[in-house]
Amino acid sequence: MHLWACTVRPIAVYLRAGILGSIEEYQQFTSSMPLEFSEEHFQFARAILNNCSPRITSTYQYMLVSSKSIGAYSYAPYSVGAYSCVPNSVGAYSCVPNSVGAYSSVPYLVGAYSSVPYSVAYSCVQFSVGAYSYAPYSVGAYSYAPYSVGAYSCVPNSVEAYSCVPNSVGAYSSVPYLVGAYSSVPYSVAYSCVQFSVGAYNCVPNSVGAYSCVPN
């Protein structure tokens, strides 16, 4: 099955909404997709693309590649960087680039996810429900201060950028996928360990009650 057949409906929605600016941009988007697309991928694409956050612009368009057995959904790079999807509070998915100097997925409003730009790996980001700052940790990891609904931590990826993910009980932790990209996988408790392709990291409490992921 051709991938474009799976994406005509959502792309048409994006065109009508003005998210993709022209038919030419749509054609450029579809021309880069693979020719073969399995039924499993089709079912995944239909579920995800119909619910994907409309933060798809002419600069960052997402090309779906596969669904993973661990429940992580990742996107192939389009122009720069790699893309990850994270669940938002209503069960849909927001897709954001997570390469150096691009975008990081951060909590926004009530448990939903949005993308905000950051200029460098150790930047501070402003939330609409409060401000979070990066603080240095003794082993080079960076963490957020705790917020009333949970703590957030940053872990380094393979290209020295940082992605920030919730790490409270039953939430999600960020692990690398493919080449420096990040996907979200569930873990059961706050003190869970996550396995990186280049090593193992443990999440440990820091002095302010947040959690940092550090190499073990």
C-alpha cells in the first residue's frame, strides 16, 4: 500500500487549515515517502496522523516510518533533525523535532505537549503555567525544578542536545532511538532505569525533589 494513500485525508485537512501553504508543498511532502507501506503501518498511520497535533508547517513536515513494539512512535527526519511523538493529555500525539538547536517537547497547559524553540542545549524555556530553568548537576546532567504536578528532568542525547520529559509515576521517560532521536516509552515508577543504546542511565532524586538521569 502506498503511504500517500494513508496521508491524503490528514494532509488535505492541513491544507484547508493553512498549515501547509500550497499544493506544491503537499506534493513535495508526499514525493519523499516510501513506495511500499504495510497494513500494520497503515493502521498506525491512520490512528496517529488523524490525531497528530497541527504543528506541521512548511518547514517541518513529518514522514512516518514505523510503529514500534514498545509503543514508541518515531518519525523520519525531513529537512533537519529527527522527530518524536509523545502522547498528550487527551490521548492524541504531538510531533516535535528534537535535534540540536531545534525544538524540545515540553509540558504545556494541562498535561498536553507543545513545542517551543530553544537556542542552545542548556537553554531555559518559559511555560505558560510557570517558568522552568535548567540547573547543572554534578555529573553533567541537567534537571528541571519540580512543579506541583510532577518533576521533569533532562537527559543528554547522542548529539549533546537535551530533551525534557516528565518522569513522575506512570509518566514517560525519554530514551534514544535510531541516531540521536528520542521516543517516549512508559515506565511504571519514578525510579525506573532506562536503557540507552550507548549506555544505561538511572533516574535519581536530586536535592530539590526532582529527578535527574545519570549514567550508571
